[in-house]
Amino acid sequence: MSTPVPGSRFESLGVYLPEKVVSTAELVARMPTAPLFDLEKLTGISHRRWRDENDDSHTLALAAAQRCLDASRLKAADLDVLIFTAITRFRDGLCFCAEPAMSLTLKQELGFRDDAMNFDITNACAGMMTGVQILDALIRSGAVRNGMVLSGECITPISETALLEIRDPIDAQFASLTVGDSGAAVIMEAATADDGIEFIDLFTSARFADLCYGMPSDRNPGVAMYTRAMEIHGEVIQRLPDTLGFYSMLNGMNASHIDAVIPHQTSKRAIKSALELCEGSFGKLPETCIALDRYGNTSSTSHLVVLDDYWRQGKIRPGDRVLLLILASGIVMGEAIIKLGQMGV
Amino acid sequence: MNAIVKATAVCDLHSGSAIDSAASAGLKCLGAAGLDPAEVNVLINVGVYRENNIMEPSIAALIQQKMELNPDPARQDMHRRTLSYDLVSGATGFLNAARLADSLMQTGAAKSVLILSADVHPSGEARPDFPFSTLGAAVLLQASENATQGFGPFAFRTSASGNPGYRSYGALQDFGSEGRRLAIVTQDPGWVDRLETFAVTSGRAFLQQQNIAPDQIDLLVTSQLQAGFPGRLAQQLGLKDDCHAIDRFAIWGDPHTSSPGACLHALQQSGRLTSGKNLLFVSVGSGLSSACALYRV
């Protein structure tokens, strides 16, 4: 137990993207029947990264965690908690791990202390941001001094299943073709006077919990995702303006206070229309950060993959205040406002 | 503000659905507390094994949907909203969730946290190769200003051996089109003995590091690994003779992630959770991993 502190900050960031690049055109060419629409035009995704044959959720997470530690002032043995937050829990290939926890094995391999806490959180694509909110509370309450939120998303197996199984022009597996593999890690510690997480809130609109399911396929070996995309766009997106307006009332911030917005990376068109909807309640947002054209939807890692990408390009800098918009199966909605300071990358 | 147990419940219906079992326990628990379901700020599911090996959304979201907890805040009332997620950490999941709940209450981020659990074989059937029984458990934690009650301290530990002793996974490539219905479970020979040793080591270290004299402990809630295990642990930790180590293996079998919640419920039902008692939690499982906590009733 350490001392309660006013807030937490991002100390360092590590992102791992496998080298192999697969284009949307290649994926579409592998489909038994061509889709009725232009997938690349509809989503804005031209490429995504694809796992190596030896990669799984564990190895992707391990690589990201090591990069994060390399960029950090802290060592694994200094950290008080490891929170693993991926949807995919593949270890030793396509073996979906239930026990021991993914975080337990990673904790041991990374050199965390035996008495550091570890647990796994699953919350669909909101997993990492749920982990960030949890770690923020643990740090602020003084339960821990610091910790790492980690994800390794070996998610392209759902694309492989979709390629085998899509038959219908409005098939529920089309969204499975938008994803890309990645790992991401963030080390958090007590905030300074100049930076930190200024606001974070998530909630679950469980009325829509059954709009997107991920589970093993019942037709082939492997895993599949079934998404009722029309209903998500028709119903859920309509709720964003009220949500952002409510948060604005709570935290007193609107678009004019924000330097950059990082939405969950679903599709360019969906993001544009959602943000336009929110202009009435939140104001016109500044730079919208997009990396899905090159990496696809990396699921739970999406916000950190984009933050890493823009930070490396110098488009997001120390002192910037970023708004992270959270949207995930569940349906989980939320936002985080983070003032970034010096951050190891 | 620290977390206190406001109400507990179990559900022993065998529907083959972890979602149904946990949701039923959750509704009973809120009913027992007399709490408006809309007041639940966070719902944490700590169950590991679920029907169809569902990976997305969180099982917690599906439980929330079934319980109809604040299903659509943006169209109802944004002041009343619930965040649901799964915390997957096997036998230690409940105490990890209690640790989070306590932090959320200390920082004012939550007033009511509902911790739910249930484990089913992915096929939904009772299977001889699946070591756990299905029991839905619910524990409602609420913020209290009474500093003499509630959780804390906590301690978490994993063994350095690298041999988890128990593994469970879905080998999706080998399962063919049966991936939703299958799971592989392996236990090393002598696994329970190793866990018992680890529970003793972890419990002793916890009491020593926190300066808690063993004779201060009135109640012990531990993993229901086999009949007699809780009593042996109490003895090896040097707890006093009249310390009640709850042992329900003969009735339940091993309800795995529901063990702490269901034991708390049994203690509450039997009238043993009386003010001033000191309750020691020691949970042990795959990894090896342990979680210890003190709860002051």
C-alpha cells in the first residue's frame, strides 16, 4: 500500500506491429464471392498487419511490453500490477487460454515481482481503456504506485474464418475483414502537476449486448465474430452526441479544449459521420487521428496504436490534451481526456 | 470510504448457462439489499468458464442485459449508468475484484459494485472431466464511512516455479467445428497438495507482514478444493480452535470462482457474520496464485 495521489499519468508506451502487411485487395481476392460493395472505400482500410506463424496473443503482448519497458524509467521489478486486457487469449498457437491467467505467465516472463498483482480484464475493444481506468483508480487510491496495462491482439484468425464462411452480401462476418494484429502496453504512475488523466468514464449500454459476438466458429476450426453492423450504426452511434454532451457537462470541457481526438478505429466513414453528429453537443473537433488505413481495426489496442503512431510522427506532442473515444461490443461507450507530458515511446 | 459487504446471494439452478446463473444470483442479491438495480455503478464478472466459449462481448455485459441494469443510459438517464466487465483470474478473481471495488470507493468513482460469478462447461452440460460445479454467486459491495469495517489489507502472490499445476484451454485448431462445446483441462499429479502448501505459505506471510495475530481471526473463507481442506489450512495457519473455517465441499463440490461469494453467503445465512468479527480470505489456484485479504465485519 502506498499513498493516495490526485491522479495518474502515462509514463511510457510500447506498441508492437508484426511486419507482415496484408492489403484489403488481397483479402477480397481470397473471398469465394466478391462483396457487393468496395470494402476498402467503405472502411478506409487499405492494409493491416498480420501475425507471423509463430505469433499469438501472448507473443504480441510480450513484444509490446518489452518495448514499453525499454522506453520506461522503470523496470518490471518496480511495477506493482500487470493487467492483461485482450479479447483474444491465444497462447501456443490457436489455444484459447482460460487458466492460468494470461497476465500470470506474462508477469513471470517479464520479470515482475512475485508479489505484484496480476489479473486479466476482458471487455471487448474497450479492454485496454477499461484497464487504464482500473489502474488509474488503483494508483489514485494508493493501492499501487504504478503498473502496466497490456494487450496482445491476435485477431486476424477471425478474418480467416470470415474468408471461409462469408456467403451473404450482408453477412454478419464482414466486419471481421477490417481487423489487424498488434500488441500495446502502457506504464502508468502518479501524475505530475502538468500532465495526467483528467477524465475517464465508461459505461455499458447492455440493451445492445448481443449486437456483436466473438466465439469459436461452429463450421470450421478457429474463431469467428458476428456483427450486426447496421444496428450498431443505426442505434448506437445516435447515442454519441448525448453521451459526449453529458460528459462535457460533467468535466466542463468541449472540443475547444482538445488538441487531438483518437476515436476507436472502425471505419473512416463511420468515424466522420459520428463526429459530425457530435458537433452540436460538443463542438467541432480538431485533428482526428486515423491509422486504420495502415493497421486496420486493432481492437482493444486501437487508441494506443494510434497514439504511438502520431507521437512518433510528432503530430501529438508533450503538452497536448487528447480525447480518446471508446466504443466496443457490450455496447461499451466512454471517453478519456489525457494531458500528455514527457512519455517514453 | 471503504468497501463493505452489503448483501450476498447464490443461485444453484443448473441451466447450463453461466450468464443465467450469475444474473439470477445478482437479482436475488439486489433484492436482498433492497437496492434499486439502477444504483449499481460497476458489475464485475469473475467467472472463467462460460457457455459456447464466448469471447466477446464481456459475459458481464450479457449478465447486465439479462438483469436489465441501466440498459440504455443515453435514452434513459445518463446519471444512472453501469460499467460491466470480466475480470479473469481464476480462483483469485473475487479478491482481485474486491481490491478494485475498494479502490473505486476510496476514490469516489463508485458507491455500489456487484461482483458476480458462475462457471459452466462450455457445452453447458455436466461433464466428468470438468472439475468445477456450477454455482452462481453475487456479492454487493458498498461504500461505507465506518473505518472499522470492510476489506483490507490485501496481498497477492504467484509462485516463482513457472509450473502452473493446472491448465485449461480451448485448442481451436484441434476442436474442428466443436470449438464452442469443448475445453481441455489438465491437472498435475499432486496439484492439490502443492496448492495446500502454497496456501499455507501465502497465508502465513500475509498474517506476519500485516502484523495480524492468528488468534484474531474468527472466520476463514478459502478455496473449496476438497473436503477437509479449509480445516487443515486453519490448523496450519495456527488459527484459534473456535475459528470457523467454512467447508461446503460435501454440498457444492468446488464452485471455483464462486467459492468466496458463496461462502460469504453461507456465513451470512448462518448468522456468523456478526459485527466485530475478523474474516480471513485465502484463495489459491492455477499459477500457482494466491490472494489473501482481511475483512472486518
